[in-house]
Amino acid sequence: MSRALSWRAVVVWALLAVLPALPFMSKFYLLLAFDALLFGAIAMSLDLLIGYTGLVSFGHAAFFGLGAYASAVLLERGVVSLWACLLFAVLVVGLYALVVGYFSTARRGIYFALLTLIFAEVVYTFFRYTQTFGGSDGIQGLPPPRLVGGFAIDTPMRNYYLVLVYLGLAYIACRVLVTSHFGKVLVAIRENEDRARFLGYNVQRYKMAVCMISALLTGLGGALYPGRSAFATPDLMLWTVSGEFIIMVMIGGLGTLAGPVVGGAFFVLLQEKVSSYVDWYFIVIGLVLIFIVLFMPKGLLGIRELLGGRRWRATA
Amino acid sequence: MDYVVAILLPQLLHGLVFGAALGLLALGLTVIFGLLGVMNFAHGELYMLGAYAGIAVVGVTHSFWAALVVAPIAVGAIGAVTEVATLRPLYRREPLYGLILTFGLALVFREGARQIWGGDMRRILPPFTGSTPLLGMTYPNYRLFLLVASSLLLLAIWLFFTKTRAGVLVRAAVQDAEMLDGLGVNVPRVFTLTFAGSAALAALAGLLLAPIFTVYPQMGVEMILLAFIVVILGGMGSMGGSVAAAFVIGLAQSLLTLWMNPQRVAIAIFAIMIVVLIVRPRGFFGREGVLE
Amino acid sequence: MKRVTWGFTTLVAVAALVWISAPAVSQPQVVKIGDLGSKVGVFEGYGKYQTWGIQMAVEELNAKGGVLGHKIEIVSEDDETKPAPAVRKAEKLILQDDVKLLVGAVSSGATLAVMDVTKKHKTIHWNSVSCAEFMRTTKFHKYYFSNQPDSRMQANGLAKYIVDKMGKKVYIFYTDYAMGQSDGRQFKTALEKLGGEVVGVAGAPLDTKDFSPWFGAINQSNPDVLFVAFAGTDSLRLMTQLHSFGMTKKYKMAGIDCFLLQQDLPSIAEPMEGFVQLNHFSPYNPDPNMQAYNARFKKKFGTDANIAAGSYDAVLFWAAAVEKAKSFDPDKVAEAHEGMCVDNTHIGRQCIRKDDHQVVMDMHLYQVKGGKNLPIARIAGSDSIGEAMVGKDPVEGFTWEIKKK
């Protein structure tokens, strides 16, 4: 816990806070920074499941997309309060996560991955084919949400600070979670589920709880997205997007929280820059993923193991 | 009666045709799952590569039949190399790494195909055109051929697994690879050959469906999801279950369009699947607790 | 944070800074224009030709000294045929590359989304492919211009010919997203106004693999004419499958602009035989301007022109407006566009209507014979363009329900 407040962390947060003031940060780079931090935060919340509990969710895009749609539906109907959007997103994503969590956490390993995938596809298909929500074009041309009164989050800079606050709060929440007793139980489940059960823990309840937390954090991130982009489309919850979230976690390093944040940001920046120059960007990403799985299953942070010989996993 | 002949029968046939082809795709997937514990995300891309390999062969030989032989062999070889190079090192690790790895493989194959053959849609002409008057309607000959060919293939595969030593070995490996190892069987080789066979089956399905569905790099992405559903429904690792589930999905898809907008059918299929999973979590013929 | 996390973060941060701060190498006296189109997906072909059209216009303009003494540079981006990447790329083109003109996108869904971006950031936006009816009505904004006949114009032109010459009972089969819905709606409205009977409607999702599940319903309603509103690879698949079920012979077929490009026709000449399609360009049109344009295009790219004519004209219009405004200021350039005419477009003189920024264009109906789009009728632009409906809902009171006669 103390590490979260170390001087390095302070420097990082300070740097992020003054980033928009730097001369080369154009509006475009601010939007890019928004994406980088947003997807970083989502990768971090997915890490709670994959890295700490050993549950690979292949359906996180649905939590993200549902959050985005929840907010978009309100914005479209003239409810422009950011708080209303967030609250609605929590409700919608929470309900959905309850259902998914209930059925998926009953199964382990690959079954969990596939069940989350199928549930997410249901959501995707529903939004893609439902004209009330714009069908495959989604909901477009949304007004910016308002923080209080007439203060609209309508510039890239305001959006950036909003996502920075979100990332900060989410990070603190995850940190607290994994260092708590709850977090230790999650790791115990990952290491040996049966043993955790014999020790008297209600494993499924723990799994459901962490599923809910991860889904809600992701959904909140999704709810911020229409404010930046002015739209929500079904493509946001395509199953390949869930795959990209997993790639972000893998690049950053499982079970490290900070790693996936960096992994997510890295993924967004790489995609933006590389895809402007070459169109075989996905080969690069695919090869990076294969390389990491084969040689660095602990992610880029695993390098430390080679260098310093310290234990790689934050065992909470 | 008019309704039955003009509407019901054609839809029934559509369903059978599609179900048979889907069965070919799902069969390879379920065998690999039973054997390696890996849900192969790249299976859809092998299906896609089969179609492209077919186009390449047709370009040289001008024969669809030659392509039907060469393309699966070529893709099977790609499968074997992939298995040895990337999946084999992962056998001792959690199966989830395999899942993530194959997602990466899928990206590479898909984008690679786009670089080599371009992203635009290609067509393969069916080896014969025309249609047959059948019970008062006309049905394209190629679709009838597809139904017959897929069914024969499924039968041949069933015979392979029940009547030949190699087939029995694979089935034994699916049940218990360690015991097989103890009996002195070269298990890694069984794995590699099975993976190659599964890749060849996917390629065959891709090529057989290509004259109807056309060919483009993304073609595997949507099919793979359907194949996943089939495999889960049938009971993961169960071959008979997969084939049965493929026909169920194929028939459900085409018959449901009679009563609802075809777009709603996609959701209905998912609903069927979720209900099955709740009522019978291991699918039609799945064993309890495979790889849980 | 851990040490290596820290080191890695630093590494990423430094790399990001290097990327970001690398100054965009741009010479003075260069003006950039953005080309946003589909390079992946159902509409890949359309994106390629849009780019070629722009390239040709820019080359010709630069040979004459550019625009306002600036050489023109094209920045091309891929929108993956989806709204989300389209918006991201449009933001990149406008905010980072500082393009003074944005041409795109191809898919109507993407174009509608991009219109929000060009409106917000005040950028001249030309659309030369998408045809949803909302663009020059509810979504219309000051900086948006179009030389693509939208659904309303197409329906006006096509419905009359179908009712007069092909048959009164029509089945409408459309691709179920912005473009197809719009085409289906407008066509149904126009057809019913002209006394035609819509015997059935159905939508199939974008990128449908197998259309055969819909065929039963079509056969059951027994139409004279099957009207299809699809585009790109969907069209190819649909025609192949219709043909294999003998339906292209059974029904008279008609379709929208962009249903298939001339380039695609030879490979499916047989299924397409007799197909009536509205188009604003065909290399087989004897019009001397079109022939001259096509000859230049063919010399440069080795193939016949098509929708590329649209993006070509768009750049010419913009360049003329900039010269007229003597400035790149978006407000001035937008105002200069209004009511302006240009003489050297692919079809000769064309003018932009002031009210809704639509180019008044003559359209031609073509029928496919032996894989060639041969002209069969001409529709004057003034007949098809329809009243300006800026801000009004173009689909007010519309219903998909079929009136039984």
C-alpha cells in the first residue's frame, strides 16, 4: 500500500497532471492520451480477474460497451448530467454482470472464458440489431455530459482530466482491494481453488464479487467514452475488442495492476502510430502477443525476473 | 401443402446444408479441445486459409477437385508447423495460455492473408452450376453436393475414429494422454498429426463453403463464434455431440427465419445456448468436468 | 510502483515523447487534404477508388500550380468501414494533420459520425459516396457538401422507370444499416407515390454470408421486380446466390447507385444480365466529357473510372471555392461553395445548390448487358434533386408496413 504513495508514484501522477500544459500536447494528443489512460484503466480492472484470480474473461468488451450505451442513451434523451450517466451505467452494467457472473463463475478455466464470450456476443448482437439503439450505426452525435450546472466536459483537456481522475480512483480502489484480505483470498483461489474451498472460503462468492468489481470499473470507463467520442456503437463490444483488452493485460504483465495500465496505454499509442504508417499493424500485435505468451508469460514486467531475480507477481 | 413444399422444405434443406458444413468446422475444433485442452481461436483462420489455398490451386490447375485435395494438405502442413512451433511448448502450462496464444495466431494469419491476397472479396466458381427441380422447387446443385460431400466426410471421420488403430489412438489420447505415454506411444506426434488433421478439416470446410460464402480475410471471424457455440452445445470434447449440435444450429437458424426476422435469429440461437447451458451445463454429450 | 514498472513506464513515456515531438515535416506553402475511406471490409474497393479520384484531381491541380499557390498533399486514412475508427481518424486528420478539406467516408454510418467531427472542428467536408438521406437534412451543417445522389434523389429517378417500364409489384430487399434503410425507405415512399405496389420488404445485416434464408419470403410474395439496396461484397454474394436459385431470371432486377462497380461486373456478368442500376458514371456512356475523363483516368490507373469521378469532382469544387474565397478560412470557403458552378467536372458543368449544399447532377440509368453498364435513360438533376429539407425530418410519417391492396 505504501508503495502506491512512493515518491515515484507521486512523480508519475504529477507528470500526468501537468501533461496538458506541455507545449506539444495538441488537442489530438490529448484525445490520444484520453484513450491511452482509459484503456489502461480498463486493462487494470481486467487484471483483477486474469492476473489475481486466474479467470480469463473474454467478454469485457460487453461491460465497456454497455457502460457506453447507458451513458449514450441518457445523453441522447437530453439527460446530460455526468453523474446520472455514471449511475445509470453502474445500474445497467451491474445487473448484467450479476447475471454473467452468476453463470460463468460456476465454471472454471476455459468454460469461464467461453461463457463470458458468449454472453458478450448476446449483448453485441442485441445492440447491433435493435433499431431503437441505432442498429449497427449506434447512437451518434451526442452532446457532451455536464459535471455540474452548465459546466460541460466538452474539450479534450476537460475529458483528459476526467479520465485521469477516474484512473486515479480506480487504481486506488484496485490497490486497496488486492492488498486486503479479500485480495489474498483471490490469489489463493488462483493458486489452488480446491484448497481455498477446503479452507472454508465460499469460492464462487469471491469470484462473483471480483467479477462485479471488475465489470463495474470497466463499465464506468465505458460510460466516459461517449463524452469524448460523441457516439456509442456496437463495434465497441465486438469480441475481438475483448481480445484486445486481454492483449493489453498480457503486454503489461499479469497481476501487477500498474503493468496493464502501461500495457493499455502502450497498445493505444502503438496502434495509433503504427497504423498510420503501415497497414500490417495487427501482425505486429499478434507476434508480440505470441512472443509474450511463449517467452514472457509474465508480461513485459517479467523482465525484472531476469534482471533482478525478484518475485514477479505482486502477491498482494 | 403449398406452404410445406414452397417454404418449409427449402428452409429445411438450407439448414441441413449449413449444419453439415458447420459440423466439419466444429469437429476439428472439438477434437483439438479434447486433446490439447485448447480452444483454438485460430481455427477460423485455418478455415479462411483453406479457401485462399483453394483459390491459389484453382488458379494454377483450373480444377476445383485438385484444390479440394491440395488445399487441405497445405493447410494441414501449416497447422503442423504451427503446433510444433507454438503450442507444443505450452502443453505443461495452463490451457488459458493456449487460448490467448491462438488469439495472437489468428491475428497474424488474418492480417497475413490480407497482405498476401489483398482485403477485397474473392470468388471461387462452383465446379458445376445449374439447379435441380426437387419436390416442386429448384435447388442449386452445388448446395446439394455440399450436403452430400459433408455428410460423407463426417461418416468417413466417424469410421476413422471407430475402425482404425490411428483413430482409436487419438480417442485414447483425448481420454488420457498420460496413460498413452506410458504405453510407449509417441504422444507429441499424435498431438501434431491430430492438429494437422483438424486444420485440414477446417480448410476443407472453408473451401467447400467458398463458392457460396465467398472468400475474404475476415471470413473466419464470424464462423468461429458459431463453431464455438456448436462445440459448447455438443459438449466440449465430444465429437458426436458437435456434429449433432451443428445440425441443430443449422436447422434452428434456417427454420426460425420462418417465424421471425432473420436478424432476431442470431439472438434466439444464443438464447437456446444459454438455456441449454443452464439446464445441462456440459452440453448434449459432454463429460462432467472436462478440464475444469 | 515497482522498479521495473517504473523503468518500463519511463521507456514508454520517452518513446511517446519522441514520437509526439517529432515535428511534422511540412514545407511552407503546402496545404493538406484528408482522404478518409474504407481500406478494409465490405467497402474496401470503394475506398480505393475514392483515393484514386482524389489523387488524379490533386495531380492535375498541382500541375497548374496548386491552389492559392499552395501545393496540395493528400493524407489517407482507413476508417475500417466503422463509425468509431472513422471518428478517430477524422480527428487525427483535422487536429493533427490540419487538413483543410476532408473527403469521406464511404459507409453512410461512418460519414454520419464524421459529420459531427467536421461540424465541431469547422472543416470543409465533402462526401462523394455515402447516400443516407439524413446528411443534407437533419444532420446538415455549414461545412458539409455532397456530390453523391442521396437516397431521395436515387429513388425519385429509379422508381419512375420501374413503375413505367418494369412492373408495378416490387419487393424491396435492403442492407440493414444507415445506407440500405435509407434507400429502402425513400424508394418505398417514391414507389407508392407513383402507384406501384410494394409486396414485401426485408433487411439483411451488413456483411451477411448466406442470403438464402430470405429467399423463401421473396418467392412467396411473388413480385414482378426485385429491388435490391446493397453495396460492396454484399452485392456480389447476393447476386451469386440469387442466381444459383434461379431468381435473377425469375424476377426483373433493379438496384441502387454503388450496387456494384463496373470493375466487378465482368466476373458476374451472367447473374447481372438485365439488371437496371442508377449510376452517375459509366465508361460506356457516350457523353464526351465522361469519355474524356475516363480516358485520362484509364491512362493513369489502368482501369475504368467509377465512383472515383465523385471524389475527383469534390476536390475540384473545393479548390475552386478556395480560389474564389482567396483564403483557406473554413467559413469563407464554405460560403464560396454556395451556388458555385465548376465547368471541368467529369461530366462538364455542375453547380452546388445553395440551400442544402447538394450538387445538382444529371443521373443515368444503366442496364447491364454482357457485363457492361449501358445507358438506357437520363434523369435531369433538377427532376430528381427534390426540395431542400434542411433541418426537416426526411422520414417523417414513414412506415415499413405494407399497404395491402
